[in-house]
Amino acid sequence: MMNMLNKENSTVSRAWEATLRKTHAAKKRANSIFGTIALANATATNTTTTTTTSINAVQDNDKNCTISEAAYFTEKILPNGEYYKGQWCDNFPEGQGKYYWIDGCMYVGEWHKGKTMGRGRFRWPSGATYEGEFKSGYMDGTGTYVGSNGDTYKGQWVMNLKHGNGIEYYANGDWYEGEWRRGLRYGIGKYQWHNKNHYDGEWKNGVIHGNGCFVWINGDQYDGCWEDGMPKGNGTYQLSDGSFYVGYWSKEENEQNGTYHPSESSSNDVEWDPKIVYNQLADCKISPGEKVPILPSQKKLAISYSSNNAEKSRRPSIDGRGSLVLERPFDKMNLWGENDNDFNSFEMSRQLDCEFYGVNPAESNYKFNPLLPLKVPKPGNRQGEKISVGHKNYELMLNLQLGIRHSVGRPAPPTSLDLKASAFDPKEKIWTRFPPEGSKYTPPHQSCEFKWKDYTPVVFRSLRKLFKVDPADYMLSICGNDALRELSSPGKSGSFFYLTDDDIYMIKTMKKAEVKVFLKMLAAYYNHVRSFENSLVIKYYGLHCVKVTGAIQRKVRFIIMGNLLRSEYTIHTRFDLKGSSLGRVTNKPESEINSTTILKDLDLNFIFKLQKAWFHKFCWQINRDCEFLEQVRTMDYSLLVGLHFREISSNGELIPCEKRDPRNESSSLHSRSTSDQLLLDLERQANMVLGANMPARVERTIRKPECELQLVGEQTGEYYKVILSFGIIDILQDYDITKKLEHAYKSIQYDPTSISAVDPKLYSKRFRDFIFKAFTEDT
């Protein structure tokens, strides 16, 4: 037994001696690196341990830091060989202090509750250093990083990443000055290579992307659109001799389309090849910069917090190790994007966005806070109130249905789409009397006597034929046994809206002035929709009037149009977009917004991404439609957009494309149901019509709270798969004297560019500028 005890004591003794040698070595190494700390108001100084209860401040490297009275100065040799020297409070570094890790990392600066907080300097074993602001253990604020290879970055940081404005000088002689986001060049910035070539313009995810100008040292320059580091889109290349090439640029030769204009002094061949530019740019590599192997926030201290009150008040023993306890690792986070599908990386990017947009993470408005996940609006009740017996407009509905049956079912000669000018004459109308007992041309009915007017019947018969509307289906939708539904409240214009039971058609009451405007523009409307089968302008199918006779006489004018958001998919969100900002926000609390709520410009939190071919069709068609609306002198129209989100979690949250598990996705590709869905999607795409049930993606945007009138928010890189339906509505508002007076009056109080009532030409330009920012090509 004694032999065993002696052996055990001998083992403990050897372990203690080894630890002692280790701690002495660590102390010696730390002193050689740190030097000494000067104390203010200290009562005693000792190279091993100094204890005081009256220290109010510590000075380190001529930096003063005020601390609480409970803090005291200490020097600690930790069990694993790490070393701390500085202010201490409640078992944590607090105030000024220096910490040396056994892997060679070192921090000198301010601490708060055991985390680097305030100004400080962090040094890596490789020789790299960061000097600047820290926050909760992260490099956060303004600071300078000098890499081991000589790269130097000076600027803003958020959670260990370059985020904001900054300038970086690279070891190879290149430099970049501009905006950063999540550690990558993003926004407006200038990059100059060591050979003096430089680019000044837009960046995205670390590469040249957007609009910008590249200038070569020989004087040549390209100014135009870029995509993934290469010219893509409209642009001009100007040679130093004055020659220039202008057109559409692409690496794919079949997509290139441009013209070369040689100068008088040019020696170049007329068949100048844009490939020259792509070959030159291939040698202009962007420096990737140095990646930090381990981040300050990933470093853990060999200390932990103890809740024991006695432990709080205990001072260290003379050897400096009295308050040491077991090691507590701090959380590690993947901040350099090695695994983009990792959930922590996804959530971290949200936090970075919060810092970037200056948003409080506790902000409860999802429009301003990227940390808040998007949820699908709660389902709304079916729109409209069924018009049944006893409803105040029941007889009006019967009159309308009787009139439609008569108009559509009335025998007429075959119509040609080539109409004479006389067909559009406003005087071209047919009156029909509907007595309750019936007549030679009308059936008996249970409603009161009324007169029915058909405006330009030949034109609307031709329009229904042009829009491929079957007369029998048209009558069945409007005049079937299922009643119409009246929307609960009139629109802003005071008009009432009715929906057919199958949601295919909408019926709107009109004022006499609106009818005059429409009849005046009818010929231009007909020619436009006939010339452009993909026109996004709303489709009109009939214009009628009911005149009730008897003691109470009144006229009610109706226009029948297509319901743009009628879809086989559930519409989750609706936007009415004009491109103006005054009054263009939905004044409803989020709890009251549902799938039938129509949101406005300042509610928009997406950018709509269309596939390349469809995006070009969309842009071309929007331009043609706006030219038509300018021609007929109308304004106040808007683009109505409906979104169906394709991936929604069980709790109603929208699922971004990037958050799906690639393993589950790859395995599901072989399932029969997924294969069937792919075939169905391909079939639908082949039959797809612009604006109707279009597969697309949307990118979430975030508004800055201080930018109240920001129409399109900042992009977040968070995408969702959707089905889109959209079209141009409310095209019957003439820019008459009333609107001119409204414009003059509001211009006195508000920015004239923000109000809706403006000249049709200016309205068209503003509308297009906004739409082409809200809709972009999906790359």
C-alpha cells in the first residue's frame, strides 16, 4: 500500500513540476511580448500579482479606460499555458488587458465581461494584425487589417467581415476603394491594377457586375453593362485613336450585335472584333485577398464564469492562480462562407444585413429587418358579397345579366377584325327596352322595366373574338345561375366592382366622363391589342348602360374586363405598382393584411426575376404599352402583380431557394411525382403567355428605415420561387383639368416627382423607370 501511495505521490510531484516549468515558460514568453503595464492609482506593483480595491483606471499604450471599483489588476498563468495580464472583474477580463494564447495569437486592448470590446489590437502567429474596434468578440467598427502577405485593408467591419466603405491595398500592387458587403466587393467601387488599368463602377459578390467603365493604360475604354466580370449588355468601346464600337455585348458570338465606327485616323479594319476586349480582360485578375485562418471571435479563453458569490469576491492568491476554473469554450461560427447551405451561415448573413442596413434586430417590421423571416399572408375570405334576393343591387344584377344575354346571343353577321372607322363612332350604339312582360326581342323577367344600351357593339364583338373568348362561355360566366359578387367597398374613384362566380371577369361601374374617355381612345386601344398579342394592358370585353325607368330613374354604366389575377394557383400576395411614393403605402397593421390585401409601392419588398427570354419580351412590351398610353394621353395606371409562393413551410414561413437540403433535393429528382411535376412545368412553359402564370424567382429587399420614400429596397441575395401574374390596369384616367389642378396643388406641398397626377409623358417615363428596377433578368 505504501509503495502505491509513494508511486502516486511521485507521479503528482512530477506533474506539478512539469506544470510549473510550463507556467514559468509561458510567463517569460508573455513578458517578452507584452512588456509591462502601467497602473493608475495602484497601491502596489508586482510582476507576479498585484491586488488593489481602489483602482479606477488602467493605462495601456497611452490609452485610458475607466472601470468599475470592483475591478482589480492581476496577472494570471492559466493551466493550459495561456497568459493574461490586466484588469479583472467577476472572473473575467474587464477593462484594459493582454491575453496570449498557446497557439501564438495575442490580443491587447479593451475587454468587457471576458470579450474583446472597444479598441484593441489582435495579432496572429503568421504576423497578420488587426487594429481597431471590437464588439462582443468580433472585429466590428472601423479598423485596419494587415495580412501576413502584405495585404492591407482600412475601413468598416461588421462581425469579422469587411462591410461598408473601405480601401484595400494588395501585395501585388493592386488596390480597391469602395463599398463592401459580407467580406466581398459589393456596390460602387474602383479597382486599379498594378499596371494602371482601372475599373470604376458597380460590383456584386466580389466581381464586376452592373454599369461601369474600364480604362486601359493605352487610353482605350469600355463603358457599359457588365455581368460576372465581363461586358454583357449595351455598351461602348472607345479606342484611343477616336474609333468606337457600340452595341450589345456578349461572350456568345450569336448574341453580339453592334457597329464599329472607325475614326479618320484609324488604321483598324472595319471588321473590328469585340473578342479583343474579352481576351484583354482575361489577364485582368481580381486579387482574392488573404483569408484569416481563425477569427478573434473564435478564440476561447481558459476561464469561465462562476455564479458562486464567494467566488465573485475572492481575490487571487499570490501565485495568480487562485480563481482559475475549468475551461469554457466560446461559440464558434462559420463566417467565411465555406458552406453556403449551412443554416448558421444563412442566419449570420441575416445578422450582417441588419448591421449593414442599420436595423435594430428587435425591429418587428419585416420590411426593415432582414432577421425576420417572411411569412405568407394569412388566407383572406373569398372576395365580395354574393348578390342574392334582398340585396340592394339584386335587380341591377338581373338587368345586367338580361342585357348581356341579349347582346351576346343576338344574331349578327360574321365579324372581321378589319373594322371601318365608323364602327368606333361614339354614336354607334343600340338601345333595347326590357319590359317585365317581355317583348318581341326580349324575354319576360321579374325585374323592373329598364333600357339597355350597347356601346359600339361591333367593336366589342371583334375584341372578344380577338381575345379568343367563346360567346357561350362568356354568357355562362356572367349570366349563369351563380350570382355575381360585389366587392365590399368602392374603389378610390367611387366605382363599384363585381366579380363573376368563376373569377374570370370583373365588372366595374363607370362615370359618364370615363365612358367618353374610353370611347375616344377605343380605336387606338383596338389597334394596339390587335398589333401586340402579348400586350399587358387589361382586356376589355364590353361597354353597356342600364337605364332604370319609372319613379326612380338612374343610369348605371358598366365595363366588363378580364380579371388579371385569376389563376389556377393561389395568389398569396398582391401589389399595385405605379412608381410614385406619395400615399403609396397600405395603412393596415400587419395582423390585418391577408392574401386579398392589395399592397402598394412602399410596401414592395421584392425584386422580380424573369428568365432571360421572358425578361426581354417583358421590357419590349412594357415600352410598347407605355407608348400607347402616352399617345392616348392617359395616366394614373398601374401594374397589378400577383405572387404565388411555391415553397412554404408548415408554419407559414417562406422557404428561400438556398435553404433547401441539396441531399434531399437530389434524391427527390428520381421520384415519379417530381418527374411528373417537371414534365408539367415544361408543358406549361411551352404554352406560357407573358403575364399569366409565369414561373419566376423573387429576391427579397430590405428598406432602410431612414429612407421613407425608397421605392426599391436593398437586395439581400435571398430568393424565393414564385408563379407571377401581372398586367396594366386603370388606364382610363385622362389628364384633364381636374388632374392638372391636382398636380398644381400637390406640387406646392410635396415633391412633384412623388405624386401620382403628372403629365402622361412624365408619368410613362417614371412608371417605366420604376418597373425596370423592380423587374430584372434572372442571371
